[in-house]
Amino acid sequence: MLTVTLAGAPSVGKTAVIGHLVRALLARGRRPAAVKFDTRSSSDADRLAALHGIPTIGGLSGYLCPDHFLASNLEEAMDWGRDNRADVLLIETAGLCLRCAPHVEGVPAVTVVDCLGGIDVPGKMGPMLASADIVLVTKGDLVSQAEREVFIHALPKAAPDARIIPVNGLSGSGIRVLARCLEGMGSAEPGELARLRHDMPASICSYCTGERRIGRRYQTGNVEKLVWRGR
């Protein structure tokens, strides 16, 4: 079973890309299934199942970081994919910060970015972009050609080993290129010793466990204070 992680900030077009990718995989005679990790609510899994008739499942992380939730449930997600006789398992995670790190060693890693954030966005993104095998660029039709070219030109500095593929979430343009790339990467599946490609963001402070009061007396755990430098 080929397992693929798809990541990206909210509203960049991840679910639209998955819908087109599912259609392309079905046309190639593959049996895809999709897992959607999100935070509070999501109907994307139901829509994918209704539109394409493939096995789908959704998981909500609640107050937890969705990438921590993914790492804690990756084995279960893959077991579910095998139980449903999938030969391609697409795992979408909700990137809530630019420090997210959902990609796994040995598993094809796709990160979706859009052109609307500006040319500085790639430099601000962390391992979610830097550790990707493939970077999909969406919403290029909503900016000028010059803006699109400058944005794409900046991506190799942030993701030097990634293949960059412009796609259109509405028309599906570019998706067949993505499908060929993924199939060319072979059937990768993490074993018991699977490792994340990068460490997750630091956590476990008083606010992670439900504290709402502001002030030094209430701050415990992994807390960093700003070093003020002024005139």
C-alpha cells in the first residue's frame, strides 16, 4: 500500500487537490482511500466518500495539535487502509502553524502552498515545507504571472529537494503529473521503526493542559520568555 501524507496551511486547497488526485488514481485502476485529520469539525471525509465512493475516515484532534494527533494514530490509519483493501492511502493533516512537521521517513510527502500569501511565505515555513518531496502550488490563477513566477522561484530555497508542481484546485490541471510522480516513488510503507522527518513543535506548558490565566505565577512547563532589546 502506497501511503502519502498531504500537508499545508488551512484553505490552501488540500482537500480539492485530494479530490482531483482520487479521480486520477481511479482512472489508473488504483484503489485509493483517504484519511482526514482536522481539529474541531470537518465534513471533507463525507464529501470525498459521496463524490468518489472511496473509503474515507475522519479524525478530530480537539485541543491537541493535529500533527501530534496524526503521529499518534498513523499505525491505526494504515491498518484501516489495509482493512479496506486500499492500495493508495492519502492522509491529509491540518497545518495550523508554520512549524508543523507531519511528514514521515519513507512515506512520500506532499505539501500544498498557495500564491496568495506573498513571496515571503516560503521563507517563513518550517519542516512542513522543507521536508517535502513534492510541493504543489495552488491559486496561481489569482495572481499575476510575474507574482506567480517570483513565488515559485523562491520555493527551492525553502524546499531544496522537492519537485514543484503548479496545480489548479478548480480544474484539476497538474494533478496527472502529481499522480505519475507518486506512482514513480514506489510503494512505501513505514514499519515499526518509522520516524518523523523532523521533530514536532515543542509543547507541554501550562496552557497546553488547559490553563487560561495570564501571568508568571501560572506558567509552568516548557515556557520561553522574550528577551527585550531596546534603546
